[in-house]
Amino acid sequence: MFDKLKQKLNEFKQTIDEKVKAVSGAPAPSEAPTPETEALKPEPSQPQPQVSAAATPQPSPAEKPAEAPAGKPTEAPAAPKPAGGILNKAIALTKGEVVLSEKDLEGPLWELEMALLESDVALPVAESIIKRVKEDLTGQHKKFLRSTGDLAEDALRDSIASILNTNALDFDDFVRKSNRPVVITFIGVNGAGKTTTIAKLGERLKEQGYGVVIAAGDTFRAGAIEQLEKHADRLGIKMIKHAQGADPAAVIYDAVQFAKNNKKDIVLADTAGRLHTNINLMEQLRKINRVVKPDLVIFVDEAIAGNDAVERAKLFNDAVPVSGTILTKADADAKGGAAISIAHITGKPILFLGVGQEYKDLKKFETDWFVDRLFER
């Protein structure tokens, strides 16, 4: 998973380390000329006057420096610290530090931004990440306790994690603490895997001991009701359905009433896949929200859809504010940028990743796990 972005992030770390080596070529402070040392240099073409010891003014006892202990040279007073530039870098190097300027980072950060864009990270998201990394690395004295590439990785990790942790929602905790029944609707385009995702989540919740009801709210697509019913039968979960073409809000409402009357815990409601350009179907989603008032609205799309999924997430979120996202086919996603972008665009968390064809192939999303996968070698 995420092979391409992983490769690009590791390349960025190496580039930063190479840049540090280049910066480290600055002369050390003892070698660098200062105004004081320049003034003390004799003129090569002029003979130097001889000064007798008697003519040399002697310091008074109060001014005379204390003698150094035996075996220790007397230390000269510290010179004023240069304000910046190459001397600042040189002094930092003697302390095992390096100072990176904006100019030093310009090339590596540009390459990183291009890598993020190529990995399906949307432009505003990539810019946000680059800005934070730049702020973390520019003009700071970084110790050589480990490679500066690792420090760059830390900055990247923090930036990506902050996006993924925005409005974090623990699905299991939410379900456990919510009033019954918990009503969850699933939205997204056709073919993104909503039906299979509902079945996977239904199986997961049933194994946790919850009473689950499925609502066949996709009354628009031919065969959608039958497909969902097969999953429900295999899992032993009750499904509420109406005839094809029925009002989906009515179907989901009936499922909620059934759950209340039979003390079921959770209602998982399918909806028709739609494109954002289909005004009637988008209005249908708004009606479901008004009638049913779901506790969670989950957007489902394919991780491999890349920037198309990002654009769809934005448009669906504008129509019906989503609570979180489930990305299917994450096991086939070599880029990894869609999850970061969708979390940023919607301002809502990634809840689960579909990682296979079996009912158990639904992984709860964890930011640390995801970020670790992006950076593992």
C-alpha cells in the first residue's frame, strides 16, 4: 500500500540530508575571517614597529586577568555572535547543528510538493503540508543527534497527522455511547462499494454483539435491493425493503421504526449511488436527512479513485455534510494521497479502509498506523 508516496517521502528525506551536507561545507568559525582578525593582520609591505617591554602599558592589579590553573590555557573572551549568514551557519556547525534557510529548502520542498500532487494529494492540501514543513525546518538550529532527514520526516508526520486528526471520531466509541437506534446512512457514487461496505460493517457490528437492521434505500438502481438482500441473508441480518422505485426516505424511516419496536441497536441505510450533477438524486439525499435525521452520514469511495474521489467528497459534503469517510480498495492503492486530501477537504475523519473482498476485510482507520505505513522502508 501507498508505495509511490512512501518512495517519494523517503526521497525527500535523502534530499534534505544531501542539502545539509552541502550546507555543512561552510568554513568553521576559526577559519572564517572576522573584522577583528582582519584588523590585527599586519600589512605585508610595511615593516612592523618594535615595541619595547618598558613602553608596553601594564594593566593595574584590578585589570589584570586571573591566572589560569596550571596546565590550562587562558581562554579569550567570547566574540560577539554574528547575526546571520554564513558565519551563523559555521558557528552552528561547531555545535553539531545546522541552519537551513528558505533558499536551502526551496528545491527539496518543490520536489516534495510535486510528489504529493502526483500521489493524489489535492493542491490546497499539498500547500498546507509544505507550509508547515517549511515553518518547522527554516531558520532553526537542528542538532546532528540524528539525520536532518529524520527531522524533516518528523515535520511531515506532524503535518499529515494534524490533517487526519481533524475532528477525530472514534466510530466504536460513538456507537457505544449513542442513543438507540444509531442510524447511519451511506452515500457516494455508483460502483464505489457502498453495498459491500454496509455488509462488512454489519458483520463487524454483529460480532460485537449489536442488533443490526439494514435498510435497502437504493430503490433507484436495478438489482440493488437483491444484491443487498443476499448479503443480509448470508450474515443473518434483518433487512427492510420496499419495491424498486419507492421513496428511499420512507424505506429508511420504516427501518428505524422496526429497530425501535424490536430493540435493535443500529440501522445501516443504503442510498442510491449518484453523481453530483444529478440534481434530483442529490435532493433525495437532503430529504432523507430531513426525514430520518441520521446520527452519522458516511461517504464511501474508492481509494484508487484519487483526485476524482476528492472532488466527489467535496461536492457530496456540500450537499449533505458527512460525518466521516470509508475508503474501499485501499489494498490496491499505491499512492495514498486520497485519504489525506478527503480528510482535509471535508474536515472530517477517515473511519475505515476496505482492504479486501471478505466480510472481515474492513480495517478501522488509525492515524499512527497510516502515517507509519507512509514512511516505512
